[in-house]
Amino acid sequence: MTPIRKWLAAAVAATGLAAASFAHAADVTIGALFPMSGPNATYGDVFSSGANLAAEHVNADKMLGDGKLTIQYEDSQALPQQGVIGMTKLVNVHKVPYVLSAFTGVSKAIATLGQRSRTVAINGGGVGPDLAELGPYFWNIIPLANFEVKAMIPYLIQERKLSRFALVYVDDPIGQSILAQMKETLPQAGGELVGSFSVPVTAQQFSGIAARVRAANADVVYIVSYGSQQAQIIKQFRDNGVKQQLVSYSAFSVPEINTLPEAMGALYTTQNVDWNSDDPVTRRFVDDYRAKYDKMPTAYIANYYNAVRLFGLLAHDLIQQGKRITGENLLAQRKSVGTFELVGGKVTLLENGTAVSPMQVVEVDGKGGKVVASDLR
């Protein structure tokens, strides 16, 4: 080998070793945009409990080799403008390759910045169907609202014999998307939308809406709201004589609703998760969460555990290949693998980065929720 060839070979080898050393030894920070203050702060507490447990497990399993995973939290307040401010800080100051996102409006607001900077944003809380269309760097670890509505409506009509629906929805992207999905799904399933009533995002008084809902003579009242507002809707509806079956999407999967006396018997959808499964990933998650918080987890907690675990799996693969942990490499690796062992079993992400999963119906029972129907598609 000529001297110049020897020099080139040594340079290439040194570059490869340097890259591998970087990948194996470096600590990694990912970001999270959660509402940590304001009327939706309860979701930040719920989401972060799952994310933090996953980070502990990633570090305990040494998925990043000698490196340690940490999560940098920024307070979105569940508001698009605050979300953009937080995302800008995560991308430009902390230079994270991966960000946990939540809420449809926030997710849509930050998606452009994620695409431009090639930073993966992964959603485990917002369910607007258009979140599947935000570009290759925006992923959804949660089935979106179209899957939830398509699962709930046939169940209510066929199993509960309830066909007249009233929709009370917050006037924002998630409310509007569920309204559109119900208008499409109800006629196909043999149901009828007898009334739809929008409420402002900041509203807290609902006695007038309750009177209109009573007048609609529905069998079911489907509520699309979140945070402190959804609890007020439930309380005031019951106080004002709305006795119909209350139904919602996965936003009801929070402690405040599951322990609210007026919410007892309400139904909501989530993706299928068998908390008693012998699957080792699920079993470890449930056992460690119960040991740490002295209560059962919920679907939202599993979503953000899965979002962080997914990062750990992808980062581990990149480390093994001697590649840098960047958004671009995470995207390529996700597409290469496709299906992952997460809480609940194997989860497949479609080409657009959205998870597909069977759904279940949960009844609020004051004890964390009782599954009354599962494997709905």
C-alpha cells in the first residue's frame, strides 16, 4: 500500500472510530412540549410520568451505551404560540433530535419547525386526524381521532342500542375534526347526529348548552374537550338534568375524570392495552409504574412511555451502527424497522409515522377505568 493510501485508510478508520465513540459515549437530551401550567397542567403531569419512567428504563438497560438519556421539558400551556416558543428553544438552544409533543393545535404549530430543522416530533396526546399529514418528521404513537370515532360509534349503536347523538365540542382543530368524522361515520353506521354544539376553548359556563342538549332528545352526548373544561361540562350537564350516556375520546383518560362522581359510567376510547398482559415490556411498565405512583397507569401514560422507549430502541440501533443520533438518522431507522416491541405489544408505524392499533372502550368506574369492549377496529 502506498503512503498516501495508508494515510487515507488511517484517516477513514479514525473518522469511523470518532463517530462510533461519539455515538457510544455521548449523553443525549430529548425534548418535551407539555402543558406544565395553566388549566391543562394535569396532562403535563400525566404525560411526564410515563416519559420519565421510560427514560429510567432506557438508562437502566444502557440502551445508549455509556451515555445517559435526559428529557428537557418546556411548558407549552397547551397553546400553539407557547408551543412554538418552546420548540424553538429545544431546537436552537438545546439542539435536541427528538421532541415529545401533545395537543393537536400545538402539534400543528410546531410541525413546520420540526421539518425545517429535521427534528423528530412525536405526539402521544393529540388525536386530530390531520396530524397524520404533517410531514415525515412528525410521528404519532397514538391512534388518531378517526380511529376512535370509528370504533365507538358502531359499539354504541350495535351493542348499547343508542343511535341519536348530540356532539358538544371545543371550537378548535380537534373539535372540528371529530365533528367532521362523526358526520361521515354516523350515517354509515345507522346513527344520527341530532345536534352539534360548539363551545369556546376558554368557556367554563355550560348551563345554556345543557338546555340545548336536553332539547335535542339524544341518546348519547359525545363530549370533545380537555383539561379543566371537560370536568366542568360533565358536572354542569349532570346538575342541569342531562341524564344521557356521556361519551368521549381518550381525553377522558386522566385521573380527574376517572375519579369525578358525575362522570361515573361515562365511556371513552383508547388503544387496546391489556394491563394484565404477560408481555415483558408491558409487565415491567405496569409493575414499575404501580410501585412508583401507587396506582394503575392509563393509556396516555403508556403513550409517552412508548414514545421515549421508541427513541431508546432507535438510538440503540444507531449506536450499534456507529451512526450519530440525529433526526434524519432516527427517521431512516424507524422506516427500516417499522414494527416495535412497546407497551401493549407490537406496534407498527405506517409510512406516515402514525401508529395503528385496535381500540377499546373504557367505562369510568372511579378505580382507573373498566374495559367493557376491546379489539375494536
